[in-house]
Amino acid sequence: MNAFNPVQFRAQFPALADAGVYLDSAATTLKSLAVIEASDQFYRLSAGNVHRSQFAAARQLTERYENAARTRGGAA
């Protein structure tokens, strides 16, 4: 197992690029680059509501939602 590297960890969070230190609450949780990119892809490519429609884009969105729920060990 690799030792924790704070420089590599901070590099995953674009909001930390200014070397500031955030001491406020979790209500302003920083988003990692992976979360930002996934959100960007979702808003650019997704249309429809989960479990609400039968057109292709909505079915694909429902499938992605259910896969994510299974991955994290929860129910869809």
C-alpha cells in the first residue's frame, strides 16, 4: 500500500489550486476532478428522468443510475 501523499490528493481538487485552507463546514464540500467531469458529462449528454420514461435516453440513464447504486452497495 502506498503512503498518503497530500500533494497528489490536493491535485484531485481544482478548488485547492490556490493553496488556501478551508476550515468551514461540510456544506461547502469540495468536488474532486472526477466528480466535476462526471457531472459535466451527465449534464451534456443525459436527457430524461430515472425510472420515468421508456425512450432510449431515459432507459440508458436509468441503467446508469441502477449500476451506480449497485456499485456503491445500495438499492436503486
